[in-house]
Amino acid sequence: MWSQALILIAAFLAGIALGGFYFWALWRSVRKLAKEQRAQSIMLGYFFRLGVVLAGFFLIMDGQWERLVSALLGFLLIRGIMVRKWGPVTRSAG
């Protein structure tokens, strides 16, 4: 019982790490997009990010859907945190 709980906690933490990597890299790509003349490098970055995250979820899951759900919850948690931190800046009209 405890070993299963520890595995799910580890999957959750791994999901946080994957989300941190994915959304940090996305943030950097969007910031570079305005300066970049060629969008090819930005698209290669997208495919790299996506590949790393999908491979990470596949390895975490190891054939058990409970691990995948736990990792996805961690991924979504870090997404919410990063959206609050780096979300759109609201400017006053005054």
C-alpha cells in the first residue's frame, strides 16, 4: 500500500518537473518569437518540448493509468502556477 502511494507521489512530482520544463521552454520561445526572423527554430523547439514531455509521460506511466493521472495532475498544477506567475499583464486604461 505504501509503495503504491510513494510511486504515485513520485509520478506527481515527475509531472511537476515535466510541466516546469514544458511551460518554461514555452515561455522562452514566446519571448524569442518577437525577435526571431525565422520561425523554423521556434517550431523545432515546439517539437522538442512536445517529444520530451510525451516520452516522459510514457516512461512515468509504465503501463499503469494511475501513474499517468498522477503525473498529469502535477503537470496541470504547475501550469496553473506558471499562468498566474507569467500570465497576461493587465494595464489600467487611466
